[in-house]
Amino acid sequence: MSASLIQNASAFDAGIEAAFVARSAPNEAQAAAFDRFSKMRLPNRRLEGWRWSDFSAALRAAEFEDATGDVAIAPSAFADLEPLEIQIVNGRVILPEESTVEGAAFGVIDSMATIPDLETHAIVSLNVAMNRKAFGLQVDDGVILARPILIRHIVDSGAPVFAQTLLRIGVGANVQLIETYEGEGAPLYSHLCHMALRDKARFHRFVLQDTGPRAVMHALCAPKVDGGAHFDQTTLSIGARLARHETVLHYVAENAFASIDSAALLKDERHSDISTYVLHKAEACETRQVHKGVARDRGRNVFQGKFHVERPAQKTDAKMTANALLLSEGAEANHKPELEIYADDVECAHGSTVGALDDDALFYLRQRGLDEASARALLVEAFVGEVIESIENDDVREVFAARVADWLAQS
């Protein structure tokens, strides 16, 4: 490949093209994906949906370094749950010693060729181009996994890292998945999760992102939800230099349900972006979404949510709420809730608020003996409590609550 595929390449563009060329011969789908990326480039603030999360600016001058040596891996905060733990360390999948779980199959598989619905997404195209292997999990029909699955994304690299997970949850199955993002990060960490949730299955996904302050990461989960299935997701983001969590959910059959809750706790100059797109294609599906963002110093909280209801999706019931607390003058909150509705028999609503701590509430707590710092912490804890308390698994909820308490203690 003598001529550059990317015109007017930045340092990041040049580095990523060199990394792509250096890999073993790409297949046709990977070459096509890189060609798409080379035309689209990294998302920037001129693009709708990326105005507050400019990956191009964040990565323009990024220069790649040699990969670090062995990464120190501490025990997980979720170890007491005795989960089936899979580690993805700088993109390399490390499987647990136990090779089988009754009713489920897992292992390292070939990465996906593409996701047609996401071919216009530049970072997804780059992920498809750069990946060769993925973690795959298939849960058989009717299986209720007693233990949660824990996927730990552990990243400490001087070069971009790409990972994929492919999940298929069988008819009537019940699965709990915990995902953590850990480590100092990389110039870019990109994770792509594609999931098929079959009829009447229940899937609970808990995401805790707690990376270093200089990390730049993008994680996208794309579930397709069949009839009568339930998809529940709770995300807690501590932010990074730039951290974006995307959920692109499609209802493909009727009477399905999704709960998509998130909270962001941001200080210093950390940036968290929670962006969701829910496509209602089938009748009588229900979505509930709650986001709580807290920012202090120069932290930036971004929330973007869109419910798209197609004409066949009559009797849709979808509600979205986004609330933000700003604890200092330099903090920011940027919200963009949207409804796009083509059906006429629906109940859809969205709401958004941004404000400071209530002075009357602070005064009330101070009058009852709390110092100002303790009173402020108690109010913030109560504010994000709606998201944390929605976690049905007591042990998972305790870990999330402890991380909130740690953040408050450090702030």
C-alpha cells in the first residue's frame, strides 16, 4: 500500500493506518471497513451527535508508543460475587481456567465482519477493520445462569486498543453481565458489543467505567431485542479525558421492555458522554430511561437520548428523564433528549433539568448538625440514588454504591 488511504492525515490517522497496514492480510470486509473509516475520519464537533464529544480534537496529535509490558491486575471489586471472570487486557482475551458452564458456551471467536446498521459510524468501522478476534458467549434456551459473567476491560497501552464481544442469549434465558473498564487507558480504547436477545429472555447489564483521567474510550453496545424480552442496563461512569458510552437498541418484535439507566460523577476535567438510540420497530414495547449527571471543577456531563418510533410500533410506551447537578461554576452539562415518532397510538415523553444543590435542603441538613461537606455529599448521594437503587442485585448495588461513596469522599 504505497499511497496513504487518508488524505491530510493527522498524527493519529497516520499511526492508525500504519497499524492497519502492519497487520496480517485483512479480509475483504476489514479492508472495506477501513476504507469507510478513511473517508469518514474520527467524529468531530461539526457532526450532529458529536458536538460535545470531539474525538478528532482529542486524538489529533496522539502519537503511538510501544505497548507496555505486563499489566498488573488487582482483584475485581466484584470478586465476592464469584463471577465467571473474563479479562480483556489491552485487547487480548484471557479466559478463565474453567472451560465450561452448564447451559452456556464461551470462547475466543472470529470478530464480526460488520454491523450493517452501523456502517456509517466511523469508530465502529475502525473497530471492525482493526479486530481479528472477539469474546463470544452463547446461552442456551431456558438457561438461568446462577453466577454473573464479569468482563474486565483492562487497558494500559501507548497504542490504540480494539475489542469486541458477541453475545447470544437464548429463548427464556436469564443472564447477568458485569462489565468494568479499568486501567490508565490508551490513546483510544474501542469496544464493540453486539447482542441478540431472544424471545422472553432477561438480560441485566451493569457497567462500571473507572479509567485514568487521560484515557480516551468509546464503548458501543448494540442489542437486538425479540418479543417479550427484557433488557436492563445500568451504567456508572467516572469519566476520563473523553469517555463515550453508546447504546443502540432495536426492538424487533412486540411486547419487549428495556430499562436504560446511567449516572456520571465527574471532577477535575473529566468528560463523560452517555448517548443512546432506541428504535421501536414493533408494537407494544416499553422503554424507561433515567440519567443522573454530577459535575464539579471543569467536569463535563453529556447526555444524548433518542427514541425513534416507526409507524408499525403502535402502543409504544417510552419515557426519558435526564437531570444534572453542577457543583461549581466551571462544570458543564449538555443534554439533548429527542423523540421522533411516526406512529399515532403511543405514550412518549422526555424531560431534562440542570441545576445546583438546593440551598434550602443544605440549610435544613446544616441545622441538624451536619457540616457543609457532609450535607452536600448526602444530597449528591440521594440525587444519583435513583439510578443506583434500581439495581436489583444486592451485591452489585453495594459495589456501585461504594464507588459513589468513594467519589464523594475524594471530592
